[in-house]
Amino acid sequence: MSEFLALDWDDQQLLGFDAQVAPSSVHVRKRVHFEWTAEARPFEHAEAAGKQLRVELDRAGIAATKALVSLPREEAVVRLLELPECSDDELPELVRLQAATRSAVPLDRLLLDFLSLPRLENVAGRRVLMVTLGKVPADRIQAILTSAGLEAAGILLSAVGTSEIVAHQPRVSGASDEAATLIVSRSGSRLEITAIWRKQILFMHAANVSAHLPLEAGISQILAETSRATVALSQAAPGIRIGSGWLLSSAAELAGLPEAFRQRFGFEFQTLDTAFRTPGVRADFDPAGTTGQTAFSALGLLLGQADGLVTSIDFLHPRKTVVKPDRRRLRQALAGGAVLAAVVAVFAGVHMRVARLDEEIAKMEADNASRESTLKKNAALLATAKTLEDWTDRNIDWLDQFQKIEKAIGGTDKLHFSSFDGQVTYLDTLATITATGRAKTRHDVESMNEHLSKADYAPRAHELQTDPNNPEFPEKFDLSVEIKVPKKGIAPTAAGRATAGKREAGKAPDKTAALESANSMLARSAASRSTQNQE
């Protein structure tokens, strides 16, 4: 026989039963019941709570070390999941995948288990109740038990314990196997509503009902919560009706409930005011002082260890994917090994020859890779040398280029240039020419830029400035153009041939002289236009 300490866990008080569990019976030897002190609330002061628990266990003479913890249903989150058709072995992995997408809390901060709902003819796929508990409260419970010298054998929900108590009761006369059983249990302000069908939990609901409400108000609130729970049942198991029911609580808290539920559902609800009348349970003490839902859940967990009739939730031992050994692969491996031994003997010589050839190939590939690496490493240097050579060979006839620009813009009647400058560039651009000047209107500047763009000079846009002191040519502009390298295969213009001839003869005008000549020419042109305008 195994020995367990079943604890109904609550932030205000704790009830525990020390019992021996046999395959078909539970022998409750001792009990402990106390309220936590303000300095030892379990969810605030774990170490102090562990010390108080140890003191209370010693006072009660309880020596059991394996603890089964029953948590209130409200401590866990229960969700209905709809999954595609799959086998029972595949359910754990599918539930975890759904939990990762449905839960707002990362899975590594949760303890997760689930209950598989029965298959129904009119429902496609699989349905499960996913139940999660935060790791923080679970770790705190473990810490308290360790501090008290106990070992957690399971952390379960109170709804599982009450369902186990009802499942062990004698069969209700006239109850149909096709209908579900509704269980309503109350202890003080805690209200839990559970439905089971064919030894499977269909749903679990929890609510708080004030213990200080008048009798009629309390009954009305319990009936309202029951209505919400039946809606959850219709979603979890469509088509399954409620055919029987149980009310679990103390005699005082049961007052008025049986009649109210009979009127609501149309059949008699069975009542149970103590869990110690359950078949298979006996106690060494008078259980008269131990009533309420707390006793039902704790004793139900002990019955689950003795002869569990209802599918359970255990956060310390959740359902996991069962990996079955594949014997076929072992047999295939053995047969393959025998064949491989024969093949190795035949191809040993061939392998040695291939190995020598592979070695030679690898050496040649390494040499080729080394040479390619050297070429790639010096590619930038080669490109730089070619660019420098091209730049050095560029001997530009600046005066010729200025004349081309003036021709490209169609003359300078409506604008004139004040200054020119040129810089030799590299790569696909021969040079960059910049100039400043004045125009009569903005349209004249835009027309100039348009003509230059058509001539492939790529002018850069600059902001125009208006000079009110010069009404004749009020628009001041800056010009910046690029002279592109002529594309291969395109015949040079006459000016280009002349420039090329001058380069070959080494007679290209000096840049400074060309600039001075261009500026002088433009100045004379501007002066001439000014004189004509005055006349």
C-alpha cells in the first residue's frame, strides 16, 4: 500500500488527510486543518508557510512525505480546443502547438495538461480541454512542500477530486448512460460546476458566491452560474444532454438547492454532505467535523490513486507524446549490416583506388583555388591601375568643350555666362564643367538645361536667385555638367576629331589658358549684348 498526504490548497486555510491507499480502498488515518497566519500566507511568504505546515503536521502526528495537492478550479485556465482528426498519440503535440498560438503567456512559463473529450458522430475532428497553470504559483507550492519536508506527488484540480467522488457513488436509479451528470459543489464562497460523461470530464467551471447573501439571492446566483456552465457543455459536447445531477456541500449550504435544481432541470438532484460515506473510504476518526467541498476534493484525489474512474489532470505528470520503438528499422538495419559486410569486402580495392584519385583531385582543386584567390585579391589593384592610366591619358581641349556647350544651348542671346571652370574626372566621365551666369527669365534657364540634357551633358539642378538690381538679366544661375566618355563604336564629331588630332600632336590647349580665353570671350559677348540693349 502507498501512503499519501492529500492537501486541499487555499490561500486562507489548508485541509489535509494522511491515508493509506490500496487498489480498491482508501484508509484515512489522520487529518490536519488550520488557517494560515498573516505572516505565512502561501502565495506571499513561501518559506514561512512551509515552516507553519511542518509544525501543524508534527502536531497532528502525520509522517507521510508524498503530497497530492488539490488546487481550486479558479487557479487554472481552461480552454476548449478544436483539432483536426488525429490519433490519441498525436494529441499532445497538437495541443502544444495550439497552446503556443492561443496562450498570451509563453509556454515556458506555464504547466500544461489536457483532457480529451469523447468523439461524437456529429462533430468533426477532435476536441480537448486544455488546462494551464502558471509556473510561478506551481514553483511556490513546490518550495513550500520542500520547506515542510514533503515531496509533491501531483498537482491537480479540485474538480477532478469531486468528479472522482461522484463516480464512486452507487448508480442512480433511472440514470441513462447517454446523458451527462452535472456536479455542483460549494464550500463557503467557492462554487464549482463540473460535468462528466462516461468517466470523462466534459467541462469545469468556477465562480465565487458570497456566503453572506440571503438564501434566495444565493440560490439565484448559483442557478445563474449553472446556466452559464450548461452553455459551455453545449459547446464542448454538442447533443449531449444532462440526465442526472449531484449537489456536494454541507447540510447548511445545501438548504433550498435541491428543490431549485429540480425545478430548473426537471429531475431530482442527489445530495452528498460528506465524502466519507463514499464506498471504499474509511477513517480512523469521526469525520463529522470535516464537511464542505474541501473534503470532497482531497478525498477524491486519494480515490483516484486507489481506483481512478475519471480521466485526470496532473500538472506534474502531463500527457506526453508516446514514442513507440520501431522494430522494423532494427530488422532492416541487421539485414543491411549483413549485406554491407559482403559489399565492403568486394569494393575494398576499388575504394582505395578512388581514394587516391580523390586525393589528387583535391590537390589540383586546391591549387586552382589558390590561383583564383590571388586573382580576386588583386582585382581591385588592376582596376585602379587601369583607371589611373585612363585618367593620365585624358588631355582635354577645354576651349573646344566650352564652344560645344554654347552650341548645344543654342546661343547666348537670352543669357550670358560670368565664369567657367573645369575638372578632369575618371571612370566613365571625362570631365566636370561648372559655370555661373545670368538669364532674362527662369524659362531661359530651364530651356538651357533641357537642351543640355538632350545633348547628354546631364546638368545638375541648382536653385535660381533673383537679383532685383539687374532688371535686364535678373536671374542668377549656377551650371554643373558632366562630359561623358564617348561610347565605343560611335563615330566622333568633327570637333571630337579635331580634339583627338590635337591630342595626338600634343597641342591641346592648357586648361588655365583655355579658361581665361573662354571667360574673356564670354565677357566680350556680354558687353556687346549690353551695348546693343542700350542702343
